[in-house]
Amino acid sequence: MAKRRIYYAEFRKTLEGAPLQPVYLLTGAEVYLKEEAIRAIVDKALDPAERQLNLEMLYAGTDVGGQELKERALTLPFFHSRRVLVVRQVEKWRAADLAALQDYLDRPAADAVLVLSSQEEKLTGGAWLAFAAKTYHVECYPLFDSQVPEWIERRARELGKRIQRAAVQRLIEQAGQSLSDLDHELVKLSQFTGGGETITEADVRAAAGHLRQDTLHDLNAALGRKDASRAVRLAARLLEEGANAPQVIGSLAWNFRRLYADRARLEAGEAADRILAGVRNPVQRRERLAQLNAFTGGEVPRIFKRLLKMDQQVKTGRPHWELALVLLILEVCANEGRGTAPGPKAGARRGT
């Protein structure tokens, strides 16, 4: 029986030297590590030329249930020695799906590797516990601060580079400890350094593209006013500056959370000048008031749902997030001018 519980760091250390396991189950809070684990398993299992015929990327429930996955796993690979089936969002499976796979876990195919990834941090319930005990269960939690430098060095090696320890520290200082942000910067650095074998601290200083916060601020302002044409132009500028999805989605979500809270106070009858009392800059004050009057309270929850969907699509690698961002902008701005301030105390809400 496979070991019941493996943390990500141990999994990566043993992956190169140990034979592939027949069934991997990936859980935990760190989405990036789950996706990285999938790539690492696929890279070890299949050469690039083999993947067109012998690699399947599926989604539980939508694409495949337990019984169908079992049948696919028992199908012989095409012209090669192994097949790999990756199934995301397995938390959607029901007890019947798990039951259909139980006997497969006891007698897995020798020429198939199943990689099952859950969006949930933990899979609870007796059926899942029994299922997990028969898999190679990798728990992907955020790395400790002390583990991040080692991860950066390994990721650099995967990109064909060495990275100086001083460069590692500089990169963490500039990009933070988000693995997706660090990966984004490492890919840029590998391109920036060209044929050079080593990434230096000077390279990190020169190549690190700092996302302009004023551009993000302007995008939030344009979107808050439902100015679609300006918001689309600003989004294009952000993409040119190297913005990544977590930065943009996080900024938009923060602005709309603030807008939703202020709008709720406004619709409860509180005066706008009281709500905006802490905004001393008159230009920012007028901008915030314009945003308050551009939306109704009912619109913002729908925007949150759209942001959440976009975030989930990005994390599961489905649509191009740049296109999803433009579609979100057009959807938010579609009801231009329909948001109005409540009738009572309208004069007090105009602000100064």
C-alpha cells in the first residue's frame, strides 16, 4: 500500500529516484504546487512526443466519472508503454464514483498513471478517507519561508539556469513569496538572461518588471465608473507591463469589496459625506462618489461571482485569463449609467 500522507517537499525529493506510483491524489491549500506536481509527474511519465496520444486532461463530473475513468485507465496506451490521466476537481465526485474506482485501486493497471487533483484543502468523509488510503496522497500546503529559496533554485534548474543565492534573496524581496508570482518572474529572468547559465542579483534588478500600482488604481477607477473603453485600454497596458492574474484579480476584488461595503451604507440611508469622511483628497473623493453612484448594491455580488469564476478558471488552466479579463470589463460596464444613488439625502451625498 502507498504511504498514506506525503507532504509536497518529500514528494519532490523522491519523485526523481522512485518509480511512478499508479494513483496520485493531490490535496491542500496551495493551488500552484498541485499544478506543479501534475507537470512533474507528466514530465517523468511521458516524453513530449508521447503526450498527444497518451495524456488526457479531464475534469471530474463534467468530463469523467469514476466508472469511465476506470475503463480509460484499463485501455492500452497507443504505441508507447504508459498512459497518464489527469483529473482535476475530483471533490465533485460522489460516493458512487469512488466505489467504482475502489477495485481499481486494489489492482491498478501497470501501464497507467492516474493523477487526481482536488480544489479542496481536505477531502472529508469515510469514503474519501478510505479512497485516499489506497493512493499516493500528496498534501500541497504553502511552503515555509525557509523552503522558498530551495524551491526557487530548483525551478531555475528546470528552466536551464543556476541562480545565485544573492539573486534568490533579491527576487523574494521584489516579488514576495507567492509561488505563482515567483514563477512568473523566473520565466522572465530565464528569457532576459538568454544564453547565460547563471542568474545574478544584477539580472534580477534589471529584469524585474514592477507592476505600476497607479495603472491598477486607474483600472479600478475606470471600472468603478463603468468606463469600458478606458478600462480596456488600461488592462492592455497592465498586460504589457507584465501583470499576472493574481495581482489584477486581487486588486479588483479588493476595490469591489470596499465599494460593496460603502454602497450598503449608502443604501441604508447614511450620507455620502459621512461614508467618505476619511477621503481627504477632493479628486479621490469625487472619484469614489462617482463609483458609489455607478452601481446598485445588487450588481456587486454578481461581479464577485464573476471574479471568483475567473480566478477558478485561471487556477485550473482553462481559458486565457487576458481574454477573461476583457470579458469581465465588458460585462461590468454593460449596464452603464443604470446605477443610481438612493433618493433620501441626495443632496448630502453629492460630496464636495
